[in-house]
Amino acid sequence: MDDCVILKDGEHGLKRNEISHQALQVLWRLDEAGYKAYLCGGGVRDLLLGRQPKDYDIATDARPEEIKKLFRNSRIIGRRFKLAHIFYRDVIIETATFRALFDAPPPEAEGIPLPSRRRTDVPDPTFATRDGVIVRDNVYGTPEEDARRRDFTINGLFYNIADGSIIDYVGGLVDLEKRVLRMIGDPETRIHEDPVRMVRAIRIAAQLDFQIEPALWDAIRRLGEDLKNSSRERMHEEVLKILNCGSAKAAFSRSWQQGLFQTIYPSFSAWLGSPEGAASFPWVKKALRQFDVWKQANLKPMPALQHALVFGPYIEARAAELAAEGVPEFEAALQAVHATLRDKSNLTQISKAIVFDVERILSLQVQMRKSSGQSRYATRLRKRNGFEEALIYLKFASGMEASRKDLLERWMAPAQTDAGGDAKGEGGKAEGGASRSEGGAKGEARTPAKGSRRRPRKGPREPKPEQT
Ligand code: ATP
Ligand code: MG
């Protein structure tokens, strides 16, 4: 408590009217009901930096059941730690009860749920650890404990709606000023508790363009392998956050420098580091840069398109190897996607839906190569789910490899409405191909996932011959 810094309303840069009205509504209602109501996490950090927060999190001393009573539009979620989601038309405000800090458990506690040392009035107040990694917790605490169990100092600040003050138990204000990302507590211990914090560190530092504090930087370099203890689903979520954070390229560079990327995707990285794959490094960086440009333009690419673009050169190289061994091209593309994205050595669990859509994007490349772009078959291909993404992939690839430019031109030519004729050999070099291409430049990156819900869950089909 000695170290607690409080900046009164007006002594800091966070203006109440910059907080979303939904978050304000939650804060006010908790406050009026007599509870502590603090804005916390990235919302406070971003507003103090003059950035638009991605979402708003609230911390309170109201228990989840009490929050539920105050907000009819809420639902209690979470198994490990219960918290309330308060639903508005287009946002969810996550509202959590102050959580306790965990002491390192005694060695005999390993794997055994222990009663909380702090409260006895909480249902199921247990936690357990596996090698120091928290696997279960459900213990409420004080605001200070809640701040200290957070990851980085700049993420541990509170904004108190009652008086408009900023409460800083962890030195976050100084670090915001210095533009430094510092772990709360000992980096090694905190990484050991939850290795995903390393990936968060890389993303948040890249996003804010902050320096990672040397002890944290050093710990990440040494402890990268700890990521193997994290849930693969959670790792996948974190990777998606990186792809969409607006600084994906910077995050990639830092994680490559630290060896984290290599730990997460060992085979892909080994290939990128090999003489054969090194030439594709610019492709991967350009793809990540493209995601940042889309983000700037407020466009949301499908995760499958992002995966196709990042892993594309590796997948295509593997497909070429399979084809050289006699596997038909289309089949080779599917096998290569599967082998790359479902590789057991990856630390992310890429969902089946994403893998399926990547299969479509890459196998459509094969189909597009085999078609003139103007036949009946081509017309059907253009209507396929995933064609839009496949065309974006082709556009991107032709920007990287001049050899694909002819193919792109063929497919950018406006599809002839009368596609009944035999288009074989005509090349399709029509003028004014902009209608589909340029017009689509915005819409294409938006690549709505709408089709994905309706489509049957079957693998892409083998291409039929051009003239069917
Ligand atoms: P953004 O929402 O901009 O991606 P954020 O910092 O708000 O960044 P969230 O995932 O929304 O990230 O988490 C909200 C807050 O919860 C964080 O600011 C941090 O205080 C805390 N937090 C999130 N993940 C962890 C973690 N793995 N360990 C400790 N604290 C965490
Ligand atoms: Mg957040």
C-alpha cells in the first residue's frame, strides 16, 4: 500500500467523457449501489495514451451474483474464475470481482486443491497448480491484490469512477511515461505461472511501440520453451490477436528475434531459416504488413485468409514436393495445407474451420491455374465459397512473384456473362478488369465469414475438367 500513487481527477489525462457510454453505465450503476467500480486493464492504459481502447474491463468488489442482480442484461461466465458479462447491443463489458494474488504454493500443494487462505465465504475457494502453473483459482481479493496479479504495470492501473482518480499500485504511471513494458513482480515467476504472458508482452509492446524492460526481455529469451505448457487453443487465440493488432509485422519481428515464433511454429520456422525457404521471408513480412494496412482501413480479413497468406509459400513448397512425387496437384495442395496447419509440433490449435477454408484458398489456386478464367467452369469457380479470398491470395502472390501476373490478369478480367462458349486458350486478357478487382479492394479484405456458416463441412472437391 505504501507504493500506491493516486492521481486526482484533472491530474491525469483520462477524461470521463472518453469512456464508452456502456462502460460508464456499468460503472455508475455499481457505484450507485455502493460498490467500488474501477475501469481497469487496457482501457485505462489506452485512454491515458490517447488511444482508442479495444474493449473495456471493469473491476469491482461486487460478487458475480451481485452484479447479476444489478444488471438484467448480464450473464455469469467462467469456470476457473467466475465473472459477469454485461451485454449491450454491440459490445460486452466484462465485469470481474477483485481477484486475489496467489502466493507460491508449498511443494506439497502440487496438483492438490487447497482451501483458500484468504476467504472462507466464497463458494469453491480452491486453486491448484501444476509445476507452479495456475490451473484453477477462484479467490476474491482486494483492489491492490487485483492490481498485482495482473501482467504488466501499465495494465495494472485503475480509474475510479467515484472521484475520477487513477489508482496505481504497481508503478504503471511511471512506465507509461517512460514507454516501458514491465512485468508486475518477478518476470520469471510470472511467466512460469502463465507462459502466454510472453506472447502478450510481444504483442502489447509492438502495438504501443514500447520498449520491453530488459529483465522481461531476457526472461522471454530464456523461457520461450515454457509456451509448450500453455493451452494450444489459448495460444491460437493469442496468435489471432497478433494478426489483428495493427502491428502484426512489428510483433513478428520481435518474436522472431526472441525465438518465440520459432518455438510456436518449429517446422515452418526451420524452413524459413533454410536456404530454400529464406527467399519467402519477405513474403511473410509483407503479408503481416498487409494485415496492418487492412486494420488501419478498418477491414477484417478472415483468419483463414490470414493463415493462407502467412503460411502460403511453405504450403505451396510442400505441395510442389508432393506433386513431384506424383500426387495430383489438387490433392497435393490439400495435403500440404493439412500437414502444415495441423502439424503437431505447432503450439497453436488451428481450428478445423480455418484449416478447411485455407484448403479452399490454396486448392482454388490450382483450379485457377488450370482454367482460362472465361469458361463455364471458370464461372462456377467464381461462385465458389472462398473464391474472393483465393483471388486476394493470388493478387498478393503476384505482387511477390512476377510469374503469377499472367494468371492474375486472366482472373481479373471481367467474367463474360455469356460464359457458355469454349474459352480455351483465349487468355482472357480483357480490358477494364477493374470492376471486380478495384471495386472489390475494400470489400475483399472484409471477406465476411457469412458463407462459412452455411457451407457443408466437406473438403474442397477435385476440379472437374475445363469443359464440363
Ligand atoms: P487489449 O484488450 O487492448 O488487447 P488488454 O491489456 O486490455 O489489451 P485483455 O485481454 O483485454 O488485454 O485483458 C484485460 C486485462 O486483464 C489486462 O490489461 C491485464 O490487466 C489482465 N490480464 C489479461 N491477461 C492476463 C494474464 N495472462 N495474466 C495477468 N493478467 C492478465
Ligand atoms: Mg482489453
